[in-house]
Amino acid sequence: MQREETKQIEQFIATLADHMQIPCQVAVTTDEAGAVHVAIQASEEGRLLIGKNGQNLKALEHITRMMWLRKSPEHGTVVVDVNNYRSEQNERLVGSVHEAAVRVQQTRKSEALPPMTSYERRIVHTELAVYSDLTTESVGQDPHRRVVIKPL
């Protein structure tokens, strides 16, 4: 990603936050897979960008992704994080997924996890790929799509 593209994302987020009267700092990076990561550090009002159960954050991420895809269709994945909320949620998700994996190993019975976004399901599949005696499968239709952990 070029510096100009980074500036466009930073400006978009900063302008949106400014309209909401939320002072913040925005940092945009890309990973080796080409995914765009937007880290927003905001004051206490940053909770308004997150919303209840992260719903505003998901909406902000969706809007940013749609804006980005119009300008740069080759980059599809955009991840937005406010005050490390998403990172902390991911850590909790990973912990609960490993606990579920241990339960499945002990009971040898499949376990369905709660409905998740595609981003969360990808994290689950990636985390559980290290278990040679388990397999994972996504089932259902959005927004009720979930991962099922199965013993082999």
C-alpha cells in the first residue's frame, strides 16, 4: 500500500471522528497478506466508535471497507480497531475457543460455537488448525453462521 492510500484512510477516519467530536489518532498498516489494519486511539469518547457489543465498530469497519474497495479493489480485507477493543475481543475469543477444543477432545462430542462474523470464524479455523485430532466446519447462514468443532 502506498503512502497516499494510507493517508486517504487516515483522513476518512479522522474526518468521521471529527464530525462526531471525538479526538483521535489513526494509524494504518498492512500485513504480508495485504490486509489493511486501522488502529484508532481515542479519548474516553472512543467508546462511541465502538458502540454496544462492538456494533458501531463493525459498521465503521464496513463503511471503511466499502470506501476502500471503491478506490483499491485489489485490497479486500480491512480491520478497524478502536482503543485495542478488537484485539482484546480476539484474545478472549481465542481463549474460549481453546477451552472448547479441550472439551471436545475430552468428551469426543462435537461442539457448536456461538454465531460469529466471517473474521471471527477465520480466527477460530486458524487457531484450531494446530489440533491434529480436531476439525472445524462453518455451518448455517449469516448472521447465524457458526463454527462447529468436531473430533476426528
